[in-house]
Amino acid sequence: MSGRNAPRVETFGCRLNIWESEVVRDQASGAGLNDAIIFNTCAVTAEAERQARQAIRRARRENPDARIVVTGCAAQIAPDNWDAMPEVDHVVGNHDKLTAPAWQALAKGDAPVIVSDVMQIRETATHMLDAFSGHTRGFLQVQQGCDHRCTFCIIPYGRGNNRSAGARQIVDAAARLVDGGVAEIVLTGVDITSWGSDLPGRPRLGDLVAMLLAELPGLRRLRLSSIDPAEPDARLMDVLAREDRLMPHLHLSAQHGDDTILKRMKRRHLARDLVRFCDEARHRRPDVVFGADLIAGFPTEDEAAHDATRRMIERAGLTYLHVFPYSPREGTPAARMPQLAGNLVKARADSLRKLGHERLERFLGNAVGSRDQMLVESGNTGHGRNYAKMKLEGDFLEPGTLVDVTVTGHEGAVLTVVAEDRVSGDRA
């Protein structure tokens, strides 16, 4: 295998993993592991783990001499299972993967498995990064872990309890990204709505967002990853209303629309709370667009409960639906509940996805003729302010460019757009 200038990192799962993969790449490279192939895994669903295993086996076939390292949530939760794979050389835990000593130990061949107890970790550091390989947006971790124990979720056992990075540390890290030319920063974590609950004075996420925008006038766009509608944040709503640089796109951890199922999930909100949250945000910022995570086929879900989710989607005005067929995770309370048949789970997921497709089609159709701002990512594709996918017609622009556009139509789930200066020229 020929040498590389940096380790190859394969990322599965959430935006937080994207940020962590950049730290992993830096730490592993610093330890001299440039020929390593590192898999940063996800444990949200059994399918995510299956895809990671498949990728690991393929990587070993294609790179028989490579050093293969597995890390991420799946590795943290069940390190022995991954260590047992003959293709895997090392397993590294979620906390350890962000530390230089772990990668230095791997480079020396000291230990095949390095996995600390994440429940014992009390602090979180936001590492300083200048840019992201393969991404025009910059992802910035603001917290780790989760204090809540939803009955379907295994992630707290892979991430530990909530730990917030300090506000000053976050602002300094964001400033470095802005100085590096990043036009859009995405605040990410496991449960970013809980940011600050463990810090002196218990600041809220809205306080952090306001501070970032006030202290970084060069930050062109700020976006939030998934937030929890169970924790209303008046300061965040105020910033959303008055600060144009906070993107009008909120992705919600909704999960379901039936109150009984939400209680069995041990969620902290009811369907009406999510609808009320969306109504308030839309009142403050009329152009805001909502996405949501939804689980289809949760144990004990009947047809009425499924229909309640469909009604909640319509009442809340959700546009981008991330639908997950329920996947039992060993060790979670939901896995011990009466399960639905697999074909019924699939049918209900298909039903929600079909509704999501219809709602997205309606949203895209209504966008034709409107103006927006596009962040060019690759091949003249990118995203608008409300996270709509876009394809820019005309000359190719450098990735990372922000361009004002007019929407001319849509092809499938992608808006077609032209640059504003081109529209002005055509009208002249």
C-alpha cells in the first residue's frame, strides 16, 4: 500500500461525527498513522452498524496491508464485538479518539483496544480546526453526551452524560474557522439544547448563539443541528427573530406524534408542544423551515398512533423528514417491549416518507421565483439558507462561495437557481 499524507477516515452517522473525524484525522496524522483507515461508526440503528461492517470488510479486501481502526459510538458500546472482527487491528473509544495519547499508543502498537468509560468523563474540549476535508461548512462541537434516557436510544452509553464546552472556547474555535475562510458554521453535539446546563450560571443555547454572532461579525451564516422541542429557549427565539445570519432552518428531535408513544419513548414533550414550538418560531421568523427525526413502527404503535404522527407533521408544517424504521437496540427498554412485525414497520416508514416527499415537493414548487442565498459546495451544487438543495446554472463557482440566487424551478428534490447578477443582466 502506498503512503498517504493523511489517514483515511470513513464517517458514519451524525454531524458531530463529521467534526470528530477531522479531529481524529489530525490526531492520527500527528502520531504518524498516515496509512491507517479509520472507521468512525454510528450506533443509532442496526443498519448503521451493518453498513460499517460491510465497509470494513471491503477496505480490508482492497487494502490488505492497511492498519484498520474502528472508533465511534458502536465501538464505544461494544468494543469486543469490533475487536473480534479479523479485519480490525484496533478499537478506540469515543473519548479516546479525540486525544493524542491514544493515537500515539496505537502507533507504538501498545494496545489493540483503548476504550475509556465515557460515564466518568466530566469535561469536553472543543479542538481548534481551520477547515474540514471534503466540506465547505465548518462543524463545531458545543457539547457532548446526553442526560436523558429515551427508551429507544443507545447513544448515551456511547457518549456519556451531557458535558458543555465553555462559551469562550467555542467562540475562539469559531473565530479560527472564520479566519480560515469558512462561510457557514454548524453548531453540533449530541443534545445541543442542553448546552450550558452544567456551566456556571446555566446559560442557554440562545445565549451562546447571540454571543457568537455578536463577537464574530465576519461569520456569514450560523446553523444549528438537531434541537429538542422540549426545552423552549426564549433567547434563542429572540435571536432567530432579529438575526438574519442565523439560518431559518430548524431540525427537531420530534420522534413521534402520538402522546402515548411519546411517553413510552420517555420523551419530554407531547405532540402539542412541538406544534406550539413551530408556531412560535414561524411567528418570529416567517421564512423558517423545519425538519424532523421520526421513528416509524415503535413497539405497541397501532394505526391510530401512526395516523397521529401524520397529523402532527401537517399541523407543525414539517418539510424535511428523516424517517427511521424502528430498530431495537440491545440493552434499551424499548427492545423489551412488544415489537411490531418487520413488514409493518417498513410499511409505516414508507407511509411517512411518502408524506415527506409530498410536503417537500409542495415546498420546492412554492419556492420557484423566490430569491435566496446559496452556499456553493461542489459541482455548482449546494444549499440555500433554509437548507434546500440547489443546483446553480451557468459558470462554475469556487466551493465555499456565497451567491445570491433566483429559483427558476426544481428537478426532483433539488432547486435549480441562477445567480442574481445573471438575472439582472438578462433583464437589462
